[in-house]
Amino acid sequence: MKAALLTEIGKFEIRQIPDPKIFNDTDVLVRIKTIGVCGSDIHYYKTGKIGSQIIKFPFIIGHETGGVVELTGNKVAKVKPGQRVAVDPAVSCGHCDQCTTGRENTCRKLLFLGCPGQLQGCLCEYIVIDEKSCFPIKDTTTFEQATLSEPLAIGVYSVDRSMITLSADTAILGAGPIGMSVFHALRARGNNNVFITDKIEDRLNFAGTLNPRWSGNPDRTDIVKEISKINPLLMDVVFECSGDPRAVIQAIDLLKPGGTLVIVGITETDEISFPIHELRRKEITIINIRRQAHCTQKAIDLLEQGKINMDAMATHHFSLEEIQKAFDMVAGYKDGVMKAIISI
Ligand SMILES: [Zn+2]
Ligand SMILES: [Zn+2]
């Protein structure tokens, strides 16, 4: 099959490699139709790693995808050949202490598509993945929507885990695909009090389509000052979706005493510092988000029921051969790109 291999930092090569084979009875061979370029893919592209997950080149990255079932193992009951599916890129073991307590996303033996040392990614024509990760979609749902259900699931999970109330004053720092997924998830459940920030004007304009209460650029305005003018009591919940360590500090400044900081964004550095006295004085709760659990179907339902429409998020389209161009565009935040979609 044809595959886009990351052969060194910042460089892809299109090569022919052997087709993946069904190995276990619960394996499904999926023919890939679309792949979304994720911020985490960009970390691998720019630095070859995320924390201790370090790429051994060449490697296939990519994990946001939709496709068609081509073949199934003997015991697969969930899907049949020809079924169109969204793919949950995480495969949990189903047996460890985490899995048995409903925390599959922190499974001790978690395997993730396109994660070094775990599973080969989906920037190629076929993948083999456990049936648990295959989610049937309607014929009217596009592969692009299936692909977008992956980041949306993280938004839905982040909002679920924040235990946010309907009237809560909420800020989202970072209006990229994950920040927008959080925004969509909040709007779908009726939260209308959303303040949003980003350093890229195109992204603020994009966020404007969901009618935030206020939006602003931290490079141009003192966002804490501006938001406190509108809302002197400050925020109940802040979702940090930018991965910028300075935004974490802003988030803490923006929170009211007893507020909740939800860390969704992935930083490029291994360590960041927190103003510990401020955290203690305000008694801030910090919630970390590790991908998502139990939210893939919820995200698909929200899209299929028309409660969320994220189609506008797929701003740029490329073929597999144009992969380098797609990654350079996303890495450089060029041309107002939100989500670049690769079609095969
Ligand atoms: Zn992703
Ligand atoms: Zn497990």
C-alpha cells in the first residue's frame, strides 16, 4: 500500500510498504478515506517527540480518520465489510485496573494510532485496528465528519469532566481545532457565557461564528483586564487549549476562587511552572485531560443529530502526495488553516 512515512524531523516520503494484515479475531482492516492533521502530529513533525514518546524514523503518524471496513477477523460482530466508520484511535487492553474502572483512556497498556512504539498511524491506505475502535456512521455522514468526530470527542470529554454548570462563566484559551471542539461541546449543551482568546486573528474570526460573549488576542490586549471589566467576579471554568505555558498562568489569573482549570492543550516543553500561592489562595481545582473516554459515540451522535456542525472546520484539503504542504501549512498556522484534511 501507499504510505506517507515521516523519515526525519520535518520530512515525509511517499513509499510503497506491505499491507497490514488481520492478526487477531477481533481485528478490522479499514480502508482509509480521510485523515485530519492534528496539533499532536505537528509536535512529532517539528520535534520528533511528545514528552517521552520519541519517534524512531521512519514512522507513520496520523490518528484522526474515517474509512470503510474492508475485511474483518473471525469474531468481529460490530462491523461488516462495506461499513463506513469513524475510528477511535485509542485501543485499550480491557483488563487492567484502569480499564475495569472505566478509565480506558489511561489504560496501562494503551495503544494509540500514530504514537511511537504503539501503533502505526493512518497516513496510509489501510490500517488494522480492533473492532472496539470502529464506530459505524450513517451513509449521510461524510468521512470528513467522521474524522472531525475525533477532536470533537476530546471537546465533549473535556466539558463532561469539567462538571460545568449551565450558567458558568467560561473561558477557552486557544481557538484551534481543540478549543473550537470544546466551544462546540459547550454550545451544544447550552452554555452561552463563553470568552475565547487566541493569538491568531483568523482563529478569533472563526470562533466568532459561534458567538462568544467576548473574544480577544493576548498579544494585543491585556485579556485578564478586559475580561474582568466585563465580568469582575471572573471565570468559573477555564479550558486551556493552546499548549502555551503562559496561557496556563493567564488561566489562573482569570479564575475566581474555587474555579476549575481544565488543561487540554499539549505543551512542547516537558515542564511548566505554576504560581503555587495563587493556586492555594484561590483553591483552584486542576483537571487534566488525557485524550478522551467514552465520548466517540457521543461526538458522532451530536454531529449526526445536527446538534453540532463542524464542517467549516475542515478549511483545507490535500491529497496524500501533498502531505508535506499540508503539514507545513498547519505547522506555520498559514492561510487561516484550522483543520487540514488529507484524502486518499
Ligand atoms: Zn488529534
Ligand atoms: Zn487496560
